[in-house]
Amino acid sequence: MESVVGFLSNLSAFVFRAAVIVFVLVNGAALVAFVVTRSRRLVDAWTPKLVAFDALLLGAGLGLPLVTGLVKVGMRALGGGVTGVLSIFR
């Protein structure tokens, strides 16, 4: 059980870090492109796509660590409860 909890901790940390890095890179590149070209048409065309991608990154970067945290809490609660119940029958 501890190996699964460790895996979930590592997974959530990796996904959060990756989402933050990709968020900064994508938005930085968009900002540079918008400032360099000064094209209102470019801004109008790419803003909805950029906002959708940012929402996806936000969902992954915050959602997966939240879900893995809840799973870890559930596993620890059930793990302790199961051993407690099973110890009665020993």
C-alpha cells in the first residue's frame, strides 16, 4: 500500500510541475508573439484557444493532485480499517 501512496505522490507532483512549466512556456510564447507582431487579428484568433489550453492545464495541474490526495486519504483510511477489523479474527 505504501508503494501505491508513494507512486501517487510522485505522480501528482510531476503533473503539477509539468503543468506549471507548460503554462509558463505557452503563455510566455503567446505574449512574445502578441507583443512582437502587434497584430490584433492574431490576438483575436488565438485568445480562445489559449484560454481553453490554460483551462486544461489548470484542470490537470490542480485536479490530478486533488484526486490523488483523496485516493491516498481513502487508502490510508481503508488500510487502517481493514487491518483493524482483520486483527479481531486473529
